[in-house]
Amino acid sequence: MKQDFTLHQYRVFLKVAELGSMTRTANALAIPQPSVSRSISRIESALRVKLIERNRNGISLTAAGERFRAHVREALRHFDLATIAASQDQSEVSGEVRFAAPESTAGVIFRPLVYRFQDLYPRAKIRVMTSASVHIPSLLDNNIVDIGIVADTHPAPAGNAETLCRESFYLIGSATAPETAAKTISLKRAAALPLILNAMQGGFRARIDEAFQRKGLAPRVIAEIDANEPLLDLVLDQAGFSILPFSAIARRDRINQFSCARIVSPGISRSLRLIQTTQQPLTAIGRETARLVRQIISEQSEIARWQLIAGKSVRV
């Protein structure tokens, strides 16, 4: 049966799914709370299926709701692409943009970014590169890249930094490891396990070390490696465990190979910021790339377990 839902209804549904609350959705979208409830009710009535259920913690999606959300998100993505294609002559957008991101973030966003860029701007070129977050400010300051994603675990370059999301750190083990079978694990319990940690100084490793020090813990570090891929290979070999953001294993070809438990008591986290070079004004293709990065970060937030922080800009 054909159903004619409005884009507004789609966006309301996605925001309810994201925030888990009718009231928070109303506040976020600046619409009355009864309007939110009516939009959800009309969709459910038209589909003759329950999409959400209320519980003590707020609102969660049913299995049907999860399936519906995946398709709604994709439908809105295509609508946005169609709107852009109709509103400007893509053939006139040209030039080159250079973009850098940390290894874990790049593994999630580079592939969709390159595909979407090629679809929208066939006459333009994008260069993407991975780098340790601590080195990306230097790439921006020296005009080697135009746009970068950096973490708040170290000083950022001069300019405007837009906070995109926050990500928690997890104890990463092989898929069959019982130690990472639960949703969470205390920092004290993690400290007693054989750990293989990222050796890169000045980045998130400092935040991990600080968390252990504050609790007076001496972690059992058996190896240190300054790149995530060989580190994760050792985890797969069951040589030990690592502490990384979930995005490090979120690639679809790896996610089923690992298990993970979020570090708690205390938790460890970092924020990711979008920063552009201050050496020269950002070109039109640079601005469009920044927009695509924001869009893809939002779309991939559930997969990478990023907590979105929309529209928060700070001067650094």
C-alpha cells in the first residue's frame, strides 16, 4: 500500500529515535510536543505497525522501528543529494580539497565521503589522508591540508573549531573473549588484564594514562604500538586487550571479529572537532566538503557509537 509521508514526519521520527524522548525532540526541533506525538501516531497508523515503545528509560524503537529508521535515513540522504543537485550546477564546482582525520575516524567516514564527493562534484578532486590527531594541527597550520578532524586531547590550531561528537573508550578483545562479553567493565578490572596500548604520545594515550593514575592503578601493559591496525591484529591473536574508541573497530569488515566493553568507573572519552586552515579562505569545494563531513559523521554516529554535539563552535 502506498504511503505519502512528509519529510517533516520523517525528520521527527529520526529525532525521536535519536533522543529517545518526545519532549527533547520537541525542544530540539522547536515544535510543540503534541505535534511530535501526532507525527509518530500518523506514521504508525498508516503503516499499521508499532514503531516505538515507552519504558522507564524513555522511548526505544521496536524491531520494526529499527528497520524503518534505516530506510528513512537513506531516503532523506537521497533527498538532500537531490536538493543539492537541483540547486547548483555541480559541473561548475571544481578544484581540490585536502582532508585529514585520525585513523579510527577515517576508517568510518572516508569511504562514504569519497563516494558522495564523486557523485556530487565530478569536476573536483578530494585528497584524504590519515594522521595521528596530534599531528593534524601542524598539517593545518602549514597549509598541507584544508580541513581536519582533531581530538580535544591536545592543543588545536588557531581558528574556529566546531565540536562534532564525543566518543567513549572501550576495552577491545577478540570476539570470543569472556572479559569483553558484558556491556561495561571497570577501569580497575581492565588494569589487571594484559593490555596492548597505542604508544603515540600526546594523544588519547595520555587520557588513558591519566585515568589510571587518578585511580591509583598500575595497568598491566605488555606491549605498545603506535598504529591501530597491527595492535588490533594482536588482539585478534588473543595476545591481549586494548583500549580504543569504538570507531577503531566499526568498519564493517572488522566489527564482527571483536567484542568490547565500555570503560566505566571512571569512563574515558574524547571529543572530535572539525577545523579548517586559517592560512587562506576556504574555497567553495572546501565548504562543501566540510558540510559532507558533518553529514556523514551524523549518519555514521550509531555505527561508530559517537554522541553527536550539533552546532557547537568554540574559539581555540
